[in-house]
Amino acid sequence: MHKKPSTIEILFIPAFFLLILYPICAILFHLTPEGIVTTISDPLFWSSFKNTLITAFGAAILATLLALGFGYYHMFNRDSIMYRIADLFNDLPIALPHTVAGLALLLAFGRKAFGFAGSTGLAFTVLAVTLAMFFVSYPLAARTIASSVDEIDREIIDVARTLGDSEGKAYVRIVLPLLGESLISSMVLCFSRSLSEFAAVIMFGGNVPGMTQVLASYVFTKVEEGQIDAAVSASAFCILLSIMLVIILRILTRRRHVRGRKPA
Amino acid sequence: MFAVENLHKSFSDKKVLQGCSFSIPDKEIRVLIGRNGVGKSTLLKIITGILYPDSGDVLLNQRSLLRDPTEKRRVGYVPQSSALFPHLTIRDNVAYALRNGRGKEEEIDTILAHLDLHEYEHAYPYQLSGGYRARVALGRALFSNPAIMLLDEPLTEVDHAKKTEMLPEFKKILQELSIPVLYITHDPREAALIGTSYMAMDANGVTQVNSAEEAFSFIQ
């Protein structure tokens, strides 16, 4: 027998369809064969796609590596001032307007501070795009690694210490192998977040077609140029990519939950 | 000879250890009995070096261990959960200390055979029963060539019948080590079967008693 839906369920359905699914579908409904052909034959689209993959992947690796450092503090040094500062700043890039993040990176690594690296410092380079993506995605990596570190039975680490491991050795030999899929989850999460980043990338990395342009800024440029069909096709491509990433993340998360990692 | 002298430890306002003192000669298996929350685990964590006491000392052969980090203390530790490394095979678990220059490679097989683990040497911890996990945890601690052994309710996951079978074997192995052994349990039968001496722990500290029964009646 079917149960009668509650009022909350009845209200949720139209709200979800109107505000979440409908905008996504609007992109797909506006796809045209001409737009698709224009987009896939545009070398700038493919260069922005290539830039997106390279920079988002670089940002994901950087963010996960730094998050592993945070994970070490989270496991062994939670009373330290460094941990408290890092923990506080983990949330800052989430709350900060990303234009501010981009400006902060521009001032920190731009012409004035890093003039020795080039006429614009590190700004408006592929590295700048990577750093902008890294800056906004690192908190996700740090949170993922920290929550996975929390799942590890502390007694396992204590035993490893009694068997001669220093904290560093125990982290590398025991914690890192147990993090396993969390490292991949962290990378996928950061990659997805990087894929969606626009403001910080534009501010620090710029939007130079064929050089620092990424998919998000490619869509923006096409809208600005009035080429809506091409913008819609590129957006549909982004949606497809995002859905694939979300599915990968779901599979990884489910596998983690099924296996569990605390010993019985 | 292992000794704990006037150990104090507090967490915020809660005093957990207040002047805890005792000593354990070599070859002795001292069973420690106490209610939950009385400070047994804190005591073990101080001996292993995971926690530091507010005051007092931990001595092994009249030398203070407090200045040494955990990895230098040569304390064999078998926790309640076994705490096996889940990503390593049984053989690699037992031989873990080899990575830090402890134990001898040729002793791995002896320990595996001694603890009836050869059949499972390529298995992973999740494939083993509680009794076999306890054996692996003991073997891993033995292999590291410890100067003192601490066992914190190592057979919690094992049923009574199996315990009765395993305890004389464990006792023999522990006595062959000729080092001080501190064994915590809540099970009177287990205490009687494994111990060579007994002490009871309450909020006032530890008191040496003559038998397992006396220890359990002391803490009632």
C-alpha cells in the first residue's frame, strides 16, 4: 500500500523541480545542432577544456597534498596554535567572496610581490589559474582528509608508536594507506570545485583565450559576445562533466561507507 | 624491574591518578583489576608515552622512561581492540617492528608457529576471529622484543571456552619472556588463570593483593 505523501513532500517536489532541475534542463532544451557544431569545431573551446583539465587536476593534487599536512596536525597536534589557525582558515575561503580571493592572490603573487617571475608576476598564467582553483578548493580537501583521519582508530597509531614508529612514520605507514579512497574523494571533490570556479580564476588568472581561459570563462565570453548557442553547448558539456564527477564521487563515498575502516 | 612512582594525572579538573605507585619484578605477570574509569587506561597510556603524567615517574631497571618518546621505550602493547593494521597481512602485522630495526627476521616464523598463526600469515585482520586477532596482537608485541609488556583486556573479543584454552598458552609465552608484564582484565577467571600476582585499583591508587578473588572483592 502506498503511503500518503506529507505536505512537506508535496511542497518539496515543485520547488526542487522549479529551482534546481528546471535551470539545468533549460540549458539542455536550448541545445541546437548548430551550437554544438560551432562549439566542437572551435579550437578555443578545446584549449579551454584542456586548460580546465590541467589546472583543475593540478589544483586537486596541490589541495590534497596540503590537506595531508593539515591531516597530520589534526591527528597529532590539535592543541597547537598552528592547528587552530589552519582550522579557522579552512573555512575562510568558503565564506570569502571569490572575487576577494582572486584579488588577494593577485596582490600576493602579482607584479609587485612576484615581479621577478615575469612582467605580471605569477598572475595571468596557467599557474595563476591553478592557484586560484587550489585556493578555493583546499578547504574541501582539508575537511575530507580531517574527517577521514577521525575515522581511523587512534589505538592503531598508538600501537605503531610502541613498535618504533615516530609520529611521521606512523602517519606515512599507517594513516596514509588507510586514507586510501579518501585521497581520491578529496581529489575528485577539489577537481569538481575547481571546474566550477570563475571569479577567483578571472581575477588572478585572467581570461586569455587559448592561454588562461577555462570552460567557465569560455561560457562567460560566449555570452558576452552574444553567441548564446555556443555558450549553451559549452554549458551542456560542463553539466555532463559535472554529472560524471558527481557519480564518481558518489561511488567512492558509498564504497568508503560500505567498507568502513575502523577495525572490529 | 619495572616501577611506577607516585604518578599523578588530571584532565581539566578531574583527578584520574593520585599518587599511583607499584613495582613489577621481571618474570612476573601482574594482573591489574579495577572498575571502569578508575584510570587503568590512563596508566597504560602514561607507561607507553602516549600521555605524560603531571608528576611522578615511570622506571625500567631504575631508569626513567619519561624522557623517552613512545617509539624509544620498548614497551610491548596489546590493546583491547587488538588494533591490528587493517591494510597489512598477518605476517606483516607481526613483523611490523622490523621496519624500525626491531626484532629478527628469522623469528617471524617462530612466532607465527608459536601462536598457531602460520595458516593465516597471508590473511588480513578482518578475515580472522577475535581469538586469532588477539594472537596476532600478542605476536606483534612479542616480535618487537619489548622490555615490558602491557596487555589491556586482550581477550575481550574471545568467548569463555576459547579463553580457557588460550590463557595457559599465553601465560607460558609471557613467562618465557622473563620481563615484567602488566595485564588488565575484568574477568575473574581470566585473572586467576593468567596472573602470578595481583593488584586492585580504585580512586585512592593501587593496592597489591594475594589473589584474583581478593582483588575483585577489594574493588566491590
